[in-house]
Amino acid sequence: MNAINSLRMISLAAIWGASFLFMRMVAPVLGAVPSAFFRVLLAGLGLFALLMLLRVKLDFRGKFKYCLLLGLINSGLPSILYCLAALVLPAGYSAIFNATTPLMGALIGTLFFAEVMTFNKGLGVFLGLLGVALLTRTGPLAFSLELLWGALACLLATACYGFAGFLARRWLDQQGGLDSRLATFGSMLGATLLLLPLFAYSVATQPPASWGGLNVWLALLGLGLVCTAFAYVLYFQLLSAIGPLKSMAVTFLIPPFGVLWGVLLLDEPLSWAYLYGGALIVLAVYLVLKPAVAADQPRAA
């Protein structure tokens, strides 16, 4: 990997790691649903502006409804779940739990999509769940029911990502596929439409005690425009340059950045549990991804 692609990968990990910092800043002030709604709304607006700037034709090739449905699964629900987690969990916890996405993908693929559960994948899923258990039991936060609910929200979000990956392959990759920029914009539009009535109901029945100050809205802009819209653009550049399998390496880099931003900018406590719980999860992700990487090597050569 050359220097430019290495910089892209590190930048992407740093940006996605910062998303947990921003959610931790915004969600306790605005609430989970408003925070999630503004995130996908701003991301959708940013992506739409980008499509217009690049003069991308809005031709969804008959797959617009699938994009909207994927928006529900891949953006809307995870945004709410991570914002719910941000009410109780430090940014570092959520960033580490987010790394279980490939593990949940392997588990869901076996349970619902007839994927083969190899020994490495099975061991990876086990070690990943063990890492989650270690972090929740021995991390800087005292073990409590609230902590368990936050961890469960993160794992449900990663399960949504797992489902979305298989459904996107089934719905969007057929008949020549769909431009990834259009798919992402359609997904954000679907997420915004899903969360709009929930946002309206939330504000009508239990409005935030405060709509926050400048820092909160700057964090929201960072969350929607930088960590979502711009991050996807950077990710697609990386995909195009080095391929999907090597791009998965960004999964290993996000947790350290998530912990780092939380410690530096929110004064979150640092703990050895981040190291050994996170290391188990990283090892688990490696085991789950290893067969695919090994299979890709002869083609890359």
C-alpha cells in the first residue's frame, strides 16, 4: 500500500473513531432520536450536494426502494442504537464494540444466509464475544444493567450492519450493480424518512431540556458531514484504490482512535480493559477476515 492510501486509511479510521466522540457530546444533550435524525439528515444533504457537484445522474436503475430499505437497516436503526449507547457509554466502549461488525456478519451469514461457519470464524465469534464480556465486566465503568443495555445497543447496531451487507449484495449488486455513491445517498434518504416521524413524536412528547450550544451543533455537523458523508467518499476512494478486502483493515484502526479521542477531548478514563478486551476483539476480527484475505492473495499477485 502506497503512502497516499495509507494516509487515506488512517484518516478514515480517525474520522470514524471521532463519530463516537461526537455522539457522546450530542446525544446526552439532544436525546438519542434527535441526534440520530440530525446525523442522517446532514449526511444526506452533504451527499446530495456532492452528487450535484460531481454531476452524478440520479438514476437508481429501479433499485430506489431497496436503497430506502437499506437505509432503515444500515443507517437509521444503527444511528439510533449508537446514540442510545452514547447516553451511558464512553466513546471508547462504543468504538471497540463497533469492531465486532465482521463477527456479527459471520454469525448472521451462517444463521440466515447459508454461509459456512468455518473453525476460524467460529473461534473469532467466540473470542469477540469474550472480549465484549471482559470489557463490560472489568472496564472503567462499574458493571451495571445500564452498561449492559448500552453494550447490547452497540451489538444490535453491528448486527444491523451485518444484515445490510448481505442484503445489499442481494438487492443492489444484481444486474450490473448500482453506483455506490447513489446507494449511499439513497440509504441516507431512507434513514431520514424513517427517523422523521420518530423525531417529530420525540420532540412533541419529550422535547430536549436544551437544544445545546455552539459546541453541540458543531459536533453534529462533524458527525453528519465529516464522519458520515465525507467518510463515505473517502471510503469509496480507498475501495477503488486497494479493493474491499484490504480496505477491511480500517476495522482494526477505529477502536484505538475512538479511545484516544474520548481520553483526550472528553477526559474519559483509560483502562487496561481497553487493551485486553479490545485486543481479543481485534484478534477475533482477524480470524473472521483471514480466510477471505488468504483467498484474495493469489488474485492480487
